[in-house]
Amino acid sequence: MIRWVAAVGILLLAAQTAAAAPNWAALDAQPYDPPKPAPAFALPDPDGKVTRLEDRRGKVVLLFFWATW
């Protein structure tokens, strides 16, 4: 009996979620702009060797920008 009640509850929740389409106008959603190429830049590593972005072409590059203020 408990399984039946749980299954009905899950189905009702899924039906309510599927029926509630987001109101995009109220969310002020903007269309997605396709990615743009990154500007060319070079950064020194801790040993002083300069690494350029074009040296990493075809590889995944993850940059962390942070500040202490």
C-alpha cells in the first residue's frame, strides 16, 4: 500500500512539473550567444617561462581569475 501511495505521489509530482512550463518572458531570459574566440595572451608560469594561449590550441584550457580585495 505504501509503495502504491508513493508511486502515485511521484507520478502526480512529475505531471505537475511537466505541465508547468517556464514563463520565459517573466524570467527576462536572453538568447544564447555562441562562444567567441579568446584574445591572444601570454602568461608567465612560476619558473618564469612564458606560455601563450596559441601554444595550447586544441587542448582544454581552464583559467582561474581571482583577487584578494
